[in-house]
Amino acid sequence: MAFSSGDSNVPESVKNADFEEPDTSLPKTNISKIRNKMRRMTEYVKLKKEKQRLKRIARKKRLKEAKALGDSAPPKKVPKTIENTREPDDAMVDPQDEEVQFDEAMDEMAAYFNKDYVPKVLVTSSDNPHTRTIRFCRELKQTIPNAEFRWRNRASVKKMVKGAIERGFSDIVLINEDRRHPNGMLLVHLPDGPTAHFKISNTKLCREVKHHATWSEHRPEVILNNFNTRLGHTVARMLASIFHYEPQFRGRRVVTFHNQRDYIFFRHHRYEFKNEKRAAIQEIGPKFTLKLRSLQKGTFDSKFGEYEWVLKRHQMETSRRRFFL
């Protein structure tokens, strides 16, 4: 990095600083012409290590120059990712918009956010669930305050909805399984809906999380991150409404729903403040990933239900930079 002598913003010590120019050129080798497989692999490993070494040298040089420049250092370059280069979407909304606030004040979850009732969640599964699905449901029951796990007993979803309304439940979380692993979640907001169907993947139970923290009965905080569209707002409000609206900060538990490229990552942590700037976190579990498949008005009705949104992969997922949440 060169500096002109007439630049008044650059300190004198930086002008006179002698930055060593590291040799970042790779050795000229043509690995593909090596006929011996073992030698070719050895040379490839050497070249890969050399690339990593030169990358570290260049990074140290950038850090050294930025430290010497101080406040006058150029801003860091933001790498281009699929997330920050997403296609512009008309469905993107501002949470502070008056129209959005009015719609949210009139939707089915408005009573929860007005604190008119305490959430009571029914957690159940498909018929004849495997041990892993049962354990997953019970860990969800521990994670969600004021939740109950009950056996389905071959009852239809419509019958469960009717019985849950009579027993004062506010939501139903139904876990489906395939090949002995949880593969789907049906979230029904009672009594008037909506109903969301998610695909579940990458499930890890508490005991499978390395160095996991112990679970406590304190009500967790809920973080909803990166839900930017109208559809995303609705889904985020549905997910938030199954947790109690008054967290118990003494327990230092936090539940996170992080949306990235329409995949919703669920994480459950316990945090501890080390000082004013640093905090340590320890994962509790379980952890899993959700993918929205459909959003239906009202409670579950597979034949005559009116769908607000349905994922049609071959028609809608035509671009890697197009997202809906």
C-alpha cells in the first residue's frame, strides 16, 4: 500500500514505516503432468499448504497496515455472498411502516402480543413414533414453557385441533417422522389459525451436542433474526407466539430463530457476561433446521383449506438469489 507525501491525513510515523513486501507468488508447477499418483498427491498437498501460508502472510500485512493507519484506515471490504446479493423483492417490508403495524395489530397473533393470554402448547407426534422422535418431542417440551407432550393415539389432526381448543391450548406442534427421524413439523395456531408446515433437517438432540449445558426451567428469551418480508413476519410471529412473552432473565436462556436463505436455524443457548463487551455462550440443545413448505389460513384442512403460500420448487426456486422470508 503506497502513500503520497502530500497526504495530510496520514501520520508521519506511517509515512516512514517500512512495510515488508512478502513474496506472495506461488511456485510454477504443473501438477497435472505428474504421472505418478502418489507424487501428484504429495505435490498437491504442498501447493495447498503454500497457498494457505501466503494467505496468512497477506492477512497479517493488512492487519499491520490497518493498525498503523488507525482511524484513517480504509473500511473493510464486505465479501459478496448469496445473502447480501439477493434479488430485490416487492414483499420486503419495514417493521416501522404504519400499514405493516396495522396489519399485525389485526392478525391472528395480535392477542398474544397484546398479552391477552398465556401460551399453552400441545406437543405431539405421528402415530407409532420411533424413540428418537419421542426424545425430540420431549426436548421441545422442555424448551417451550408451559408445553405438554401427549400421545396422538391415532387421532386425526382435525380431531386434535378440536380437542386442544376445548382444553385451552393456544398452539399445536406436531412432529412427523420418516425412516425413524423427525422430518416435518406442523405448527397450528389456535383457535383460528394460521397453519404452517415445515420440513425439519439436521436434528441434533441435547446429548449429541458437544459440551452441552444443563437445562433449567426458566423461561427463555426469544430472538427472531432476518425475517424481512410479509411472509417472514407472519412466520416469525407464529414461532414467537409459542413462547412466553415475559422471559426470566435470571436463567440466562435464549432461543434463536435465525433465517438465512429461507432456512430457519433453531438454536438454544445459555449465556454469561464476562465483562461489558464479552459474553460466553454454551449450547443446550436441541438444534435443528426448518424450511417452510406451506402457510395455510385457518386451522389444518388438507382438502378445502385456503393456502396463503405454497413452495413450488421448480417454479419458484429458479434463482439462487431469490428468497421468500
